[in-house]
Amino acid sequence: MTEAVAMGALTVERGHGERTVLPPEDLDTLLDLARFLDAHDTPARLIGPEGNAVALPAPVYAVLVQVVEALRAGRAITVAPLAQRLTTQEAADLLGVSRPTLVKLLESGAIPYEQPGRHRRVQLVDLLTYRDARRSERRTTLNRMTEEAGEAGVYEGSPEDYAAALRAARKRRAT
């Protein structure tokens, strides 16, 4: 285990380029960075110790924003290559389900897996594809329910109003 001095976060080296970063004990250490990222929607520049600067590519900047948001919310983050293979427990943890539930998803064919020996392995990219598809399905269902509630006179807003309120609530929770 190594100490990441810049933000006081603990990092755990796991091999194959994977690193888990736990949130710092004092989340206020991220406040200035979070405020900066909230105020800017275009990529910034990284300045090295000698003063030389390089522009952060948009994808790297987007990852930085997500990392800071997660750490500010008190969540650990893991950076891993998409080709990373996960154990069933790691995959279940990523999806926020139990391992037996994940195994049922694997056996039903909902998520592809490999079984090179006794143990199943799941490609991270396949797991993220499944997660994103489920999020999309939930969003579509919620939009349909919101529209139906509006048509029935139970809810006066639109799906866009609901989505905006949900984003605002998540942002408040993260800060």
C-alpha cells in the first residue's frame, strides 16, 4: 500500500495497471479541485514541477472529473484497463449485487464470461456494457412512467424536469 501525498488518499496497487484509490479522511482536501472542475467544462492544462504545461485531452479530463466526484462522495475508485478480467466477486461489487445474483446473470447469458479453469472471469468491458444497458433501460422506463403519471394528472413535470431534479440532487449529495 502506498500513500498518495497530493490529496491524502490511500492507494492500493493490485497489478496489471490497476490501482484502487480510497477517499481521503478529510474530504475537504478535494473541495478546491471539485470547485475548479465545476466551474470549468473544458479540459485544463497540467503543469509539471518545472513549470512546463501540457493540455489534458478531453477523455482524460472527463475521467479526472469522475474521479474527483467519486472521491468527494466518499467512494473508492479503481482505474483499470478495459481488458481487465474480474473475479465474480469483483464483478458483483462493481454492479452492486451479490455474487450469487451475478452468477445467475452469467449463467443466463446476460453477461459473457470465461471459465479457463474452475473459476469464472468477466471482462470489465462486458460488465460495463451490461451496466450501461441496464441504466439506459431504467432511464427509459422512468421516463415512460413519468409521462404516464403526467397524463394521469399525478405528476405535472416532464421526464426532462425529473432528470434535472435528479441530477441536482446527486450533485448536492456529492458535495
